[in-house]
Amino acid sequence: MEVERSNRERSTRGDNNRFSRLGFAAISACTYVAGCAPAANDTAQTSDPVANAQTLAQIIEPFDKDAIVGEPSIVPCTLSGGTEAQCLSITLKPEPAAFKIGPWCPRNIADGPELSGIWLDDGKVYDADGKFIQNLSRFYDDDRWQLFDPETGKINVTDTEASCQAAARPDDDPAYQNHCVECQIDYLPADQFQTYVIPLSPVQVASVEPRVGHDGVGIAYSGVRLDASAPLDAILDAHTLAPFDDCGGHVNPNVGYHIHAVTDCLKSVPTTASHAPKLGLALDGYPILARLNLDGKEPEGLDQCRGHASDGLGYHYHAGATGSNAILGCHKAETGCVLTSATQTCDASQTVRRGPPGGGRPPRPDG
């Protein structure tokens, strides 16, 4: 059975994988967007309001303006390690403006890749099409998989807001086991936005956590959240599938559309003549670059967080392979906050002290 993802091109991609020609070189070498590692209490904000306005304009220049809500600003913040700092505060819509999201679940086992999303397993990317769902029992060597009606071929899909909410709960509703789980962006309230508070200058941590926290990896210049690894084991334990679209994302009732795997949909900004382009900002202030340099090779010597320092760029991250289900492995510096309102104050140290919510099974379908 051939289930591995085909090399198809979809119309939703457009020109999103072409480099943006923005004049980014003017940014100071010691602001967070350049990737250097200044001292812990060094910030890009000064007492000069004109200089602050220029700094803010340079920071937000690469972002898709249609994805931003209100006006970004520079605000005081407390980072995850307790450091008092200055941060970018930027509020984003729950879906990107530059590319179309979906599809995710096919409706019948006869549906092909053009009507479906993708699935990640063991480092590989698969078309989550009708054939894949039809053969899940063989794929996972478990005859309890049965997501479709064997007589009609109709696939069980959470195609209403109520079923989406029920299937996405941490204590998943048994009625929605053996379903293909998807949620739609129009299930979210019109005013549901998220505000990302990101340090202007990274403050390196003394000890690196071995994973990305619940607030995710960071944000892309396309205006979408880059999230931590999807809890695939929890999804599969319930005999459900929660496909990603071709851009590596899906919708959560709490955060909207977000990406777990970087493909070629995201806006990119060129860096040097040979290095990978920038895709966005990590929650600790370091830049996130594409996985491969312009020669088609992954940089050598990446650390456990998928970062390294290079001439002219300083320290920065490279996104993980699409099939890895890990955009980054961890953060090398103290992180900021993800807030539900731009009027809230960021104190990431309080979130860290409280620790992760609950115990037991993480939220589904994406964490």
C-alpha cells in the first residue's frame, strides 16, 4: 500500500514560499530580531520615543500586516526566569491572511489527497486521504481502527462545533472515538485573538528545559502561531486522527489555527547569500529560520533546541523537518507570554511556577 505523501502542488500555496524582498538589513545587530545574545539586562528600548518607534517599526516590518490586530507596541514584561525586560506586544488574528487553511478530514474513503490533509508518523509525512483512513488498521496493526462505514465508505468526522469541542477535550468523549477530528475557524468567537509578548533581547537561561512549553514555539511572519509538538500518542490512543493541512496546521477551539510542522506556506525573509531565510520569532526572542540553507542542506552542529550561531546572524533556530512533529526542541532563552488580551500584563515567571496544567492526558487534538 502506497500511503506516503505524494509530491503534489496545491493551489493554496501560491507564492508563499518565495522570499520577501523586505529591507531588513537595517535592523540593529543587537535587537532580538537579529539573533545576537546580549547581556541579560540589555534591551532595545531607550528613553528616546523616536528611537523606540523606529525599533518597533523595524521589528514588525516583516509581518503580514493583514494578520495583525491593533497596533503592536513595546511593553514592560517579566520573562519566564523572572527577568524584568522590554518586550514586543503583538496581537494576531486566529487565522493567516495570506494563505487558505484546510482541508483536513476527507469525507469518504474514495476521496483523494486534494480533499484531505496530512498526517505525521515516525518522521514521515503521509496524505491523510480516504485510502489512508481505510487502511489505518493495517498501518497501526490494530483492528480496533474503524473510522468509516464499511458499506458506504463514509468517514466519521467531527463536522459540527459541538462534536469538535467534545472530541478536543482532554477527557475525550467516547462517542467520538474512531473519528477524524477537525475544527473550523468559524467556530471561534469573532473577537478571539491572542497577544504574543516576546523579549526584544534574548536572556539566556542557565539550564535549558528539554521541551517547548505550553505557550508554544513562537510566531511566524505570516501571522500564525508556531506550536509545540502535537501529542500524537494521546490522539492515537483514542483511535482518532487529527490531520494537519498542507501548511502543517489545524484549528484548536482555544487558540485558533496554529502550525505544528513547517512546510513551504510561510512567508520568508532573506538573510545572507547562503543561509536559510527567516520565518518568524521564537517566544524567547531568537529568530526562527527555515530548516535548510540555500544549498539545500541543513546546517551542521545544531544544538538540542535546533539552534546555532553564525557570522552576521548571531544565534538563531532552524525549524525541524516537517515529519518530525517538532519545529523546535526547546528554547535557549527565557520566554515571554501568550495572552488572551493586549491589556494584560506579561509575567511568564508565574506561569512557570504554576507548572503545566493537571496531569494525565494532554489536550487534544493538538495540545
